Amino acid sequence: MWKSINDTGIWQGEIWNRRKSGDIYPEWLSIGTVKNSQNEIINYIAVFSDITKRKEDEAHIEHLAHYDSLTHLPNRALFADRLKHALVAGTRYKKKTALLFLNLDKFKAVNDTMGHLAGDMLLQSVADRLKSCVRESDTICRQGGDEFLILLPDGSDEEDAEKVANKIISAMQEPHHIGDKELVITCSIGISVCPDDATDDEMMIRHADDAMYIAKAGGRNNYKLFVDTSREA
């Protein structure tokens, strides 16, 4: 700041300031110099404005761009970016990456019998339940409707993915409190692992999706690892 003022006579930028109440807030500050006839600095003039509202608006727009508005989980765009990054890092450091594709069982019946508001409340509760089953380094995404994707990076293999799947299935046994009612909903999960099952993001999701449908066809409330039947043939 002072280098800019000494070199050019002006500086402007964002700073953190403190209100009289002690609260910290963002501020846009401009500082200029006042010189006398001998070109000597005799004063400094500062003009500032509180940009708290602007920062809040920017953060809100950023959130809308990258997070699901209902569950506040990463949306498909942010998840896709993290998945691609995880696959690149996994290839570089020769580490596996696991992906879980989760679909709620008979979710449509909830919407049909209890209404869409209850369905939304259930999705929010499910999202919170999923967060409790994964690490901070993992990413959960609401793919759309009642479908969720869970990314397990940093060397996660089939065994790690199965542990998370079992943890989720166990957690779903506890009832969700929807208004004044309690509701238990199960889920079906498909698992794919890079590089064993796929080496790119689209194939990872497709194979996990395929495994999820096999889990659903097998009775629901369970998980299945992707199996390449064409390779077996």
C-alpha cells in the first residue's frame, strides 16, 4: 500500500476494518496524497465505503452457481470439476478413486402420499445424514431428484467404498423426522472404482449408475460393485 502511495500518490483496494462495536467488516478504501507548492506531501486523504452487502451478494451468487439450492450440497458442475481433478491426481500419483451412486428407494411414493414439501424435507434430512457418513475430504453431490453422488478420492478403493456404503445403509435405518411424522427410507447404491472400472469421469458415473440399478433390482436397501460382464464373457 505505502509503496503504491509513495510511487504514484494513490492506493485503493479492499481491507478489513473494525466497527465501534468490535465487528470486523470489509471496506473499500482509497488513499490519495495532498502536496504543497514544493511538491511535498502535507496530508493524506482517505475515502472508504462499507462493502459488506456487495460481498454477501457475491457469496450468494457464487453459492447458487456451485451448490444445490435445496440441500446446499455441491451441484453437478462443482462435482464434475472435483471428480475430474481427483481422477487426474489419482492417475498422477497412482492412487485409486471411488464413486458411489445412490438412489432413494420408493421416493416417489413419499411425494405422492405426503406431498412435495415433505419430499423436500426428506431430501434435506438425507443430505445431512450422508454428510455424517463421509470424510471432510469427500464430496457429496445431489445429482438431481433423489439421486446423490459421493466421491471418495485420495486412494479410496473397493473396500473403502464398501465401508461407506454400509455406513450409509446403516444410518438410513434411523427414522427421518418430517414435520410431526417419522419416516424411514432405504437406498440402493452402486460403486465404481478408477482405474479398475473406468478411467474417465463419464464412465465412472455410468458404471456406478449401472451397479446401482443392479442393487435396486436385487431387492433394494443394499449396494453393488460394478462388474464388467463384457470382460467376463
